[in-house]
Amino acid sequence: MLAAGLALTALNNVLWYKAIFNMDLSKATAIVLSYPALTMLLSQLFGIARVRPCQLAGMALAMAGACWVTLLVKRQNAAPAGEAGGGT
């Protein structure tokens, strides 16, 4: 049973990282950064852990970074279309 659990976990990780690898950077960043936020929210709701202000500040910084990466990727993807049209 342990071997089956390890094999399925390995298969899960391979498929997960292959799916993430084939996504845009902005989408993958948003998905990966949503896990700590969801964990923090659920742990607070179920009374497992108390969320501290420093954790909220760290989460805000992480989400701001995700937004920044998303904007950079969108601008980078939009730049070639703008240049093809004779942009500045």
C-alpha cells in the first residue's frame, strides 16, 4: 500500500508540473500563489491557526508580486502586436 501511495504521489507530481509548465507564467503564478491564501483562510475559519498581521502583510506582498508578474507578461505579449502595427 505504501508503494502504491508513493507511485500515485509521483504520478500526481509529474502531471501537475507538466500542466504548470505548459501554462502562461501569469496563470501559473496565480494558481501557485493561491494555495497559501486558501490555506490561511481555511485555517482561520476552522480555528486551526490564528492569522497574524505579519502573515497578512506577507500574503499582500505575494499577491502584489503576482499582479505585477501578470501585468508584465500581458505587456510583453501585447508588445509584438503593437510593434507590428508601426507603434512608437
